[in-house]
Amino acid sequence: MRDLAKYTLPEWLQALPLSDAWKQTRNDVWQAFYNGKPAQGLEAFLAQATGRHLGLVVAFEQPWALNWQLSLAAKNVPGLQMLVFDNSREAAMRERIAEVCRSHGVAYLSLPPGKTRHVNRSHGLAMNWIYRNVVLRLQPDSFMFIDHDMIPVLPNPYPAQVAEQPIYGRYNSAKPWSWQFWAGYCAFRFDFAQGRRINFMYDFGNDLDTGGRNWPSVYRHFQPGSLRMAAHEFVPVTDPVTGEAATVEMVDGSWFHIGGISYNNTFQKKSELCEHLAAALEQGADWTDLCPAMRPDASANV
């Protein structure tokens, strides 16, 4: 939660610090209970995770998007071993996502089911379970959390991003007294994270989203301007079937972020465009043909 000195007088009169403290304690208790829940097949999963740089994907009820991501990952992010952790609510959906992983030869683990319907809490619980039950046991050189709707449409040089700095990701702005990386694209060197109080739960008291509880142990020790961060931009793209223009979100110069397909699904209005883009890439088109602004020599400043 926020440093007490950062609360305003009206917030004190509303007992907001007490409310924030209670919610943080509640989440800590919930997290401790969830971290201890077993996952069937964990030992076999760990045996498959042999890479030194791990891409940790929390999947949630979107096998089509995950299939697209994994189809391009081996080609465009060869420095990462992708691992999939299924946080879907329905058993039938978990089986479909498991089949996607099997078809790509990617290690799959069904996370312990949770009862919470709170979007940020569910995501934070999943990320913390993965860190404590998988990352701490594997002790990789680095690990990166990647949302399941991040599609690597262009080559990405990871792990070069963490070669000279211990953390890397897409900046998520907040209040003047706090900041964080977006939980959907954040990387950490293990030698830096080990021994710190890593916590991927949200911290609404600090106006921080999922992953914000890392503010006191990680982010507050860095000035944002001192770090090289992932580029984040919105660029024009042309639907290869209809010829219609659209705008898409790109992260780190290589990842197309579909957006809106996770816990609050607003994907339907984008589904046709995404299907057309995926088909064009599968048939041999280059992303820079569909999205000229991403060409290395593009002069447009988008």
C-alpha cells in the first residue's frame, strides 16, 4: 500500500489507509493459501522446463490466441522457452488449451483452480503461484511473464534486454510516487529477484495494477529514466482480406498485442481482423508488408 505520508487529509478522514491495509492483508492471506495448493503433473512439467530463459504465459480461455502465439514463438523469440500455465475456469477449456500446447510441444500446466472472480486478484494469484512453485525451483537465468494475447510477429532479441539491466518490460505509468511494469510483459533476472519479496498482486492503494506489489521490493529502487524499456506504440495495419485500415498495438517492436481477450473479453470486434492477419502470416506474408510502419527504414513516427 501507499506510504502513509502520501495519503491526503480527506483520504485519512475516509479511513482509506485502514481500508487499504485490510485489503492488502486479506490478499496476503489468500495468496499464502493459494501458493500451497498442489498442481497435478507439476514434477513432469518441471522436468520439461530446461531453458535458461523462460517465457511464462498465463493462459485464460482463448486457445485460438495461444495457438497463434506459440506458432510464431519458436521462430521469432528463440531465446525464450515458452511455458504455459492454464488459469481457465472451465475444465473443457483447459483441455482445449492443453491440446494446443501438445500440438506445439510446449510444456503445459493446469494451475490450481481458484474461486475468485476478481480479474486482478486471479491474475496476481496465478503469477505468484508460478513464481514460488516453478521459478524458485528452476532458478533460470531470467524469466518473463507474457500475456497470452501477445503475438510475436517479428523477431525479438530476448534475452539481450536483461543482459545489462536486471529488469525489463513495458512501462505502466501511475502516480508521481510509484510506477511499475505491465504484468503482461515484464522480465526479471533471477539473480536479482532471488531473495527479494517478489509479489505480483495488485496494489490499488498505490494506484498500481497487477504486479504493483513489487513496487517496494523492485520498482522503487529504479528511476524509470535510468532503464531501457520496451517500446509501446499504436500503428496502422491493413486488413489483408478487406483492405480496411485499422490500428494495432505493438510492444517491444515485435509483439502484436491483441488486447481485450482475457478476463473481460471484448475480442469479438477484433476477431475478423486477427483471423485475416494470422492467415496471411501463415501463408508467407511478412508482418512489415501488412504493417509498413514496423519496417526498420520506416520514417513515419507513429
